[in-house]
Amino acid sequence: MLIEFLFELRSRKLRVTTHEWMALMEAMALGLHESSLNGFYRLARSICVKDVTQFDAFDEAFLAYFRGVTADSLNLSDELLSWLRDPKHLASLSEEERALIESLDLDRLRELFEQRLREQSERHDGGNRWIGTGGTSPFGHGGYHPTGIRVGGGGGGRSAMQIAEERRFRDYRKDRVLDVRQIDVALRGLRDLGREGAPDELDVEESIDATCKNAGDLELVFRAPKRNQLKLVLLMDVGGSMDPHADLAERLFTAASRAGRFSRFRPYYFHNCVYESVYEDAAFRRPVPVPDLLAASGRDERLVVVGDALMHPAELLSAGGAIAFSHHNRKPGIEWLRHIAEAFPKRAWLNPEPERFWPGSTIELIADVFPMWSLTLEGLEDAVGHLARGTGTR
Amino acid sequence: MTSHADSFDRFQGTERYIASDDLRHAVNVSLALERPLLVRGEPGTGKTLLAENIASVLGCELVKWHIKSTTKAQEGLYTYDTVARLHDSRFGDGDVRDIRQYIHYGPLGRALAAPERVVLLIDEIDKADIEFPNDLLLELDAMRFRVSETGDEVVAERRPFVVITSNNEKELPDAFLRRCIFHYIEFPDADLMRSIVRVHHPDIEERVLDQCLEVFFNLREVPRLRKRPSTSELIDWISALRRAGVPLERVGHGIPFLGSLLKNEQDFSYAKRRGLA
């Protein structure tokens, strides 16, 4: 029956594998779920879900699957009542328990019991699988039902259903298009390994050679370790029409800016289109004139632009077309873009807009100047391949 | 089930470390299943401390492996000190023919070679190269490795209990995740935080604590902070307040020692502009 829960999880895009499922079964065989729904919730979550952004999907699946179980528990009442009616069972109870049951007449008991169960299916309450409001419940004293259904028992703490219902992890949820790791893997292609810096790595082969030449007297040869020599300039469009893509751009930035990935990494920002200056910060407080940027960049540096390249044609093609009202550009944006393109033979433009929107917009014009790929895993890999080879157009 | 219960519920937190129910449960599940425990959470929520406390509760030695961006999986197992051997061959020190002298076990190697069970902490695994976790898969699964220079096979007599922490910065590979028990340390709520502070400052006055917590949680609510203050910063801040003997009345109107709560320059000046300092 539980196998359905696995499919429930998988239907919500949780990639629970057989490996993890078997671990869960093993854990349950060891009794690690503590025979309670709470315990099972924790256990299943800690084994099956490895990412806090997926906790919410797990909560959903858990609710969908086990809400049914709590509702089914209403069917149980008949069985339980017939058990209560049978005096043979009452005999096995202690004096105290018998007194307690007898103090309630059967109709009242049934009423209470059904009420409690209804409450439960509505509120998904209680610390135990069936009824769990704790020690004062008249239903909590009987111990085990003859057919093995446990009634009563310890409440206390918050139940799995309550936790799942709260869906505290909703905020963490991201149905990611492209996660940081995928970007990371893709960017690994951007390498230009070379030896540079202090020689602090022993070159065993060379040392043996040198020692032999030295008539067996030891001669150690050191060399610089291999490092990525690739330099990257990242130019990012922020604000306005880029806002819906801010997350994606942020992830690319996170992956690209990891320490030690490139020998030199410089991010700059612009809004809408590049004119006289780009900015060192996304708040546009520290401008860097484009000619200065170009002068400070070598021709082997790679340039990646991230932007939607979508604007009013005048913003790209006319002098004075800059979107900021206070800013008057004497040269049209496309001229500035051509300047930059000339300075960076190895360049790529990543566009988060779906490719089907490209024709007939400013995107097409810019794609003439910058080889352009869509900001998807595939596009990113192609762009990286292009940058690593470093020549030609798309 | 009952017979197992004794061996199961083993980790309860300690006097020095307050663990939530969920965390205790996760630790015990990974103890029982003998799988690595992967802990993630905001920086400063006590991920590293957890391993120390598990070790002290289980009464075993703790082997720490702090991961840096340059750490290689091989270094965790062992390194072969070629330079020392060449050096010795030249100056005639030591027995050069015995390669074992020049094999040094790394933290993972030591944990596997230990005769007793140890707790191995692999701290901040996400800092290393992206393939690093995958390189550890075989050793963590089989709990054995081979020293290729000598042909020695090291097999763990008792599987070490492995605690892995990560700062939630980046995804780890699926194959690696599949083998772990996962726990996300949520930020403590006010009640849990109260008991955590009590552990570190047992004699703090209730009134002071109330006020400190209020300031602290309000500060966390301030929008657009780059790094919100966490548990360890709260504890440091309270120490600073007490040591300096700042009068109680001042807490609440402008925060003294704001620098021990906000470590980011932008955050600090931002909070100042909002009149918090």
C-alpha cells in the first residue's frame, strides 16, 4: 500500500529513487518510524528529500496521501464500537478503565467518538495515527484493539499532519529552470589551463631527469600548478523587463563568481541597453565609462552579456534614445554595442527570452552583433563551447 | 521494535547543545541506518557544533575535515610525501625502502583506519570542486580504500558516523545525495532560541533576555539585509553586552555593538540609516 506513496512523491517531481525507497523500508523494519505518522513523516522526509526547496512538494504529497487515511478512519468506528459492546473485552480492562467506560453510556460514547473523529478529519489533528489527543480522552485508555489498531497514546508536540498542513517550506520552493549546479557544470567548459604563478608543485618526471643528469645527486624541479587562465567579463542587464529573469541571472552570477573559477572575473551592470557607461554595482552608483572598460580588457578576455535585448527600437538605434529621461546619449546604443563587440572577439550573449520571440524585435538586431544563445542549459553549453573555441560566429 | 528502541534513540542533545526533535530524529535515523547525515541550514545555526556533540554523546573521537576550495578527495584518504622520501634518499635519513613511512593518512583515511568507531565531520562540502562529493562515493559506501603505492587495503572495522555540512549555496550531485540522510536546520523560533541562549549564558536575567531576543528578531525582520544575524551572532552579541555592562535601558533604543550582529558593511550602514545603531 505504501508503494503508492512513492508514486505520489514521484508524481510531484520528487526524484525519489529505489535506493532511497529501500532505505526507507529498511528503516521502517527497524522501527525507526516509531509506529506513528509523525515518525513516519520525519523518517520519510529525511531519507527521501535532500533539498529544502522540495520540502513543500513533500508536504503536499504527504497531505494528499495521508489525508485519505485519516478520512478512512471513520470506517473504523463500527469495528471499534462493536468491540466496546462486547463484554468479554471489557473484562480484560482494569477496574479503573472499566469504571471510566461505564461512566459514559454507549450512545454518549459513540457520539463523542464520532465527533472526535470528525474533528480529526477536519483538523488533521492528534499525535497518533488514529486518535491522539492525549491522556484525557475516553478513547485513549484501551491499549490495543484486538485486530491491532492502536487507540490513544501519546499526543504532545505537533503532528506530522499539522506540520505538513502548515507548509512552512513553501517559501523555499523554486521550480528551477536551471539550477546553480547545472550552470556550474556547464561553465566548467570555460577553461584555459596553463601554468602560471609561484612554482610550488613538484614535477616528479623532471626531477628524475634532472637527478640522472646530475649523476644521481638529487635535483628537485618545481613547477607552477595548473590554473584556469581564462578571464571573463560578465555584463548583466538588470531591472525593467529583466526583472522576471532576475533569479536566473542571479544563479548564473553565483556560479560564475565562485572563487578560483576564472583567473580574472569582472561583473558589470547596465540597464536596458549599453550607452556611455556600464556600472560596477546593480544600483548604478559607480559608473565605468565603456572606453575605460575596453582599454582595461585584453583581447583574449571573454565577454558574456546577459540580457533580454528587448527594447524600443529608438532606444537602440537613435541618438538620445536612452530609456533614462535624464540621460542623453549622443551615440545610439547599437554603436556602443558594436564598439564592445570589436574589443571582444570572444563574446556571447545569453538571452532569457524564449527563442520564438526573437524574430522581428531588437533582439534580431543585437544578435547580428553578438552571437546569441538562449539562457537554457542547452544554450549555455553551446555558448560555452563557442567561447572556449573562441572564434567564429554562431 | 521495542528491542531496537534501546539502541535507537541514542542522541538526545546535550547540556551544551539544544537539538530540535526533528534534528534528534534525523541523527538517530542515520545512526541506525549507518548512512552519512547531511546537514544544511543558514550559516551560524550550529551545524559544525552538532558533530562535536554527537561525538561527545557517543563517546567517540571526532575527526574533522574542513573542506576548502582546493581540497581534493584523495587528500582525505592519504598523501604520499614524495619530497620527504627524495630528501631522505639524498641525506640518508630514515628507511627509504619503507614507503609506508611516507604515506600520511588524511582525515577520512584516519577515520577508516581507526580501531574504534569515530565521528567524521566533513565540514562545508559545498566549498570544494563540483566533482568532489562524487569522488568520495565509493569510500563512503564501502568504507574501505586502497593505498596504491603500497597495495595496502584499509577497511573500517567500525563504520564511522559521518556528518556532512553544507551551506546551502549550491546543489550537490544526486548520486551523493541518494546515500545521505538529510536534515535542514531551520532557524530556531523564539522559544528554542531562549533555551539555546540559556545554555551559553545560564545566569542571564529574564528581562534582559526578553529584550535581547526582541531586538534580535526585529533585526532579522529588517528587509533587504544581505546576511541576517544568526544564533552564533546573537550569543556573541549578548556576551559583548554583558561584558561591557551596557545598561539595560539602552537595549531597544538604538542597538549597542551592532557590529557583532551585522557583519556586512552594507548591512551595517543600511541599519544605521534606518536609525538602528
